[in-house]
Amino acid sequence: MRLQIGLAAVVALSVTATGVIASEEWDMPMAYSDSNFHTQNGKTFAQCVSTATGGDIKITVHGGGSLFKGGEIKRAVQTGQVQIGERLLSSHQNEKPIYGIDSVPFLATSFEASEKLSKAVRPTIVETLAEEGLHYLYSVPWPPQGFYFNKEVNSVSDMKGIKFRSYNSATARLAELTGMVPTQIEAAEISQAFATGVVESMISSGATGYDRKLWEHVSNFYAVDGWLPRNTIMVNMEAWEDLEDEQRNAITACSEMAAQLGLYRSIQYTDFTLKGLADGGMDVGVANDDLVGELKEIGAKMTEEWLEAAGEEGKAVVDAFLED
């Protein structure tokens, strides 16, 4: 109810006069299926923008990587092939280390910590994206990450040689340090990759496994709460600057609403999807203390590596996040 009232307030405060400002039609590619909560949240955001601008800006959401694959979305927005898009920003850590801060293992392991980290890094992310011709709108966290395996795993040694789906630099490095074999696979290709044996394990949220019916391919999910990666919604800077002030204000208001609604949906989706994995036949549980301890040792090494790559900029953000 409160979220519905919030949407109504956004519309009431942001609606612009129609017939004065030129109409815009934007395409918004997203990497995840239409049923995924991120895509649903994107559609709610798009509806809010249309309503709040009196129909002057209409955003069409293209889910499931149907318009551009996940790895192509950021570039598509940068080059103006589309005006707006959503991307898992940590997938671009190889371009700028700061993009990978939300995937530093065991740095921020809860929704509360994720929001605090996001707040600490946001000014830097906003500035970095602007340098690349992109305007930051908002971001939404995934549920905490856990491991999917097709066998019982009680220690890092049990992981050796397993073909592992990676989705960014952090997950590829994690695979290397645990003895697994990483292969970069975008979200839209997960089901096929598991079905054909290209990969047989991954670390992701319960939401991803539920959406892809991963119980058809693997038997175990181990909650480790490694991190909460975030999807970021961004706009081509030229397209943003071409808008009228009223339009930008409306989109900003809808972005604030979508950030809060997305967080709420992510929290609610966590328990729902883990139950869904179990109902599908998967053994869902918490990783044992020995395995978590080994993973945290690996996480500490990865944190050191990330801080070295990110330099003073990254250290300043982490220090700000760790302050009480």
C-alpha cells in the first residue's frame, strides 16, 4: 500500500503539461527474463515515467536480452543505439575497478550493508559513468549470492575441476582460486549452458536459479551470502541533456521510487525463490562453517587484489563504508 501511495505521489508531483514538450520514445534493453523482478521493476519505472511526463516520454522495456545481450547493453547506451538500459555494472570491472565494488566477496553481505555501500560509492559511480557519456539513474541489489552445484560440496577441494559459470571479473577470479574452470555466460544463456554441459556450477542469487528452473540441472544450493551485486539503470548523456527540466525531474522522481520498490522486491524475492528452488527438488541449505571459512580466506585475498587495482579511489569508498 505504501508503495502504491509513493507511486501516486511521484505522478502528482512530477506530471508535466502535455502538448508543449516534444514526445520521446525510448528503448530500454534488460538482460533478464520478463518474469524476473528486475525486469518487472523496470516496467514499473517505465510506466511511472510515461505517466509522470504526461506521455511525453514513453519507454519500451526489452527483457531477456532480446534487444541487446547483457554484455552489449552498456555500450549500446553509450553509443546512442538506445537511450536507456540496465546493466550489472560489476561486469565492467575490467574497464574501471570501481564498477566491481559490489562484488568484492564478503564486503557487503546483507541488504542493509549493500545499501550503505551503494550510498558510499554512488558519487564516484555517477562521476565515472558521466565521463563515459552516461547519466546514472538508480540501482537495485540482487538477493545475496550462493553456490549452485550438482553434488554435495563441503570444502573448496570439492570444487576442483568443476565447470563454472562466471558473470564478471570477480566470479572468474573466484573460480580460479577455488580450482574451478570459469566460462563467461550471460544470464539469458544460463539454461542452455547448464543443459548442454558447458557449465555445471555457478554463484548467483536464488532469483536467478528460480527464474531459470535450475533444479532441472543441478541438485544443491548453498547460501553463503557472498555479496549483493547491483543492476544499474543509466541513460545516454546526450539524450538526458536534450530533455527539458520538467522531464528530467519526472524521471529522477520515478528513479527514486524504482530504487525503493526494487529493494523491496529483492528482499521479498529472496525467501520466495529459495522456497521455489526447494519445491523444485533442489537441496537448499547454508554452507557449512569450514567451507565458509575457506571462502572468506579467498575473499580476503580478492579484497586485497581489488583494493590494489582500485587505488586510493577504491580505498576511500571502502573506508567511508566501514565507518560507523
